[in-house]
Amino acid sequence: MTILRLTTMTATLAMTGLLLQACAPQQAAGPGPRLFEADMKGGAKTCETSKAAPVAGKVIEATMKVGSDGGWCGLAVNNGGQPFDAGLLPATGHAAHGKVVIRRVGANTRIDYTPEFSFAGTDAFTAQLLPGEASVHVTVTVVPH
């Protein structure tokens, strides 16, 4: 009876290990930046951005159109194929009607803007990226959801 219990328990543990292995996140072949599901959740239903290629020591212009449904809209930028080390909002660069978060997502730096819920109109902000002190001035159009 003891042998039967051990055999059954061993088989159960082996099967559990196989099931857990099948549920583990799968890595893409070869090295590369990691993307997390949490980085992709919560986006606005309407999100359109222009392309932006920051240049060291310069301010470039970008546009964004986002719905006012409580979700974020992200502008992806990079520094020669690598994410920037940091992003700052200068004292004069804050958005008046939303929140800006600058963070690394995979091989990019993503500048996320979330408008105040139910706000509709225009807003703007400037993000400074380091190294190189490149700046991106973003003009945002927030449309009703």
C-alpha cells in the first residue's frame, strides 16, 4: 500500500511539473529585450502617434491623438536602437490635463500620456531624454470616448 501511494505521488508530481513547464512564459529564440504583459495593458482604445527620432541636444516635435477613456497612449523612442537611460519632465514641460510616465519597454523608451478622465481638447508636454539631452515636445489631441 505504501509503495502504491509513493508511485501515485511521484506520478502526480511529475505530471504537475510538466503542466507547469507548459504554462511558463516562452522566450523568443536568441537574445533580445524582454517585454512584459503589464507593459501592454491599459492602453486607450484610440491612440495614434507620429514617429519621433530624438536628436542629442535638440528639441523635436511629435503629435499624439488619444481617447479620453482612462487609458494611456505611448510614444516609443530610442537612442540608436537602445532605450534611453532616463526621461525627465522639465518644470515647464508638464502636461496640464494628464499624467506623463517615461519608462523602458523592451528596446525602447516609451513616453506614456494618460489624459484626465473625460477631458477633451489639447494638451502638451516636453520630455527630456538622457543621455544626450534630447527633448521631445508632444502636442496631444484628446478626443471624447
